[in-house]
Amino acid sequence: MDSPQNSGNAKDSGPISRAVPGLADLRHYAAHQLIAWQPQGVFDDNLLDQVAEWLLETEQVSPEFKRFVDLSQLKEISIRTRHLFAFVEKRKQQVANMMPVRCALFCEDWVGFGIARLYESLMENTPVEARAFRDRAGAAEWLDIPGDVLTLKDKPAI
């Protein structure tokens, strides 16, 4: 029987993720080779730049991790379109020689989902296979991980 740490069940008493240094609200689920990020508050150009820096640093160390970005806790999205396009162009250059990796972006809100879909379309034909979802179950299935992991309800270990 798996221990609570490794079962993947978010309802278990033990943490199944670890906090990740850098940006707030990052988690690492080692058992699932997953990095999850659930930004809070305002998603603006400054935060997008911080994400870009963190991604570059992380990919130099562990490029094979699957990614899950949960935009459902955002209070506001204030990204300039020009800035998003510049971010994507830079990302395309950074990942050009990387091994393929999946990135699921989740948001039930139509604006957040729209941003996720835009990113998905802009990252086509790159090693980052981005896909936008309006339901966690679909994202979990696509990432091949248990659905309860993507609730991000566990308290990460430090």
C-alpha cells in the first residue's frame, strides 16, 4: 500500500507535493513528474516576465517535467497582447532544442481560458505541447496523472 506521501490522493493527510523556490504558488509533484502553478491575484506583464525567468531556470535543470497552470484563482488578467507575443517568441527560441513536454493550462473563466487557448495556438510546432482546458479531469487525463492531484488542495511540504 502506498504511503500518503506517494499515493497521489489529495485527501490523504500527508503532503503529496513540495513547495518550489522562486515564484509563489509553485508545487512539485515528484511522483508524477509534474510542476504545478496556481497564480493568485493579478496576472500582468511583470508576473509573465517572472514566469519566463523561472521556466528558463527550471528547464535547464529538469526539462522533462509536465506542467499544469491553473489560472482559476486570478482576480484580474492585465497582460498586454504585445507582451504576450514577445514572451511566446522568446519561449520558442528557448525550447527549440528541448525534449517534448506537455503543458496543461486550466481556467473555467472565459478570459483566462482565452489566454490559455492563445498560448496553445502560439506554441504549436514547438516541443512544448500546450493545451487549454476548462475542466481539470480532461487536463489530468491528458497529462496522465490522477485527477485529484490537479485540485492542488494538498499542503505542500517545504
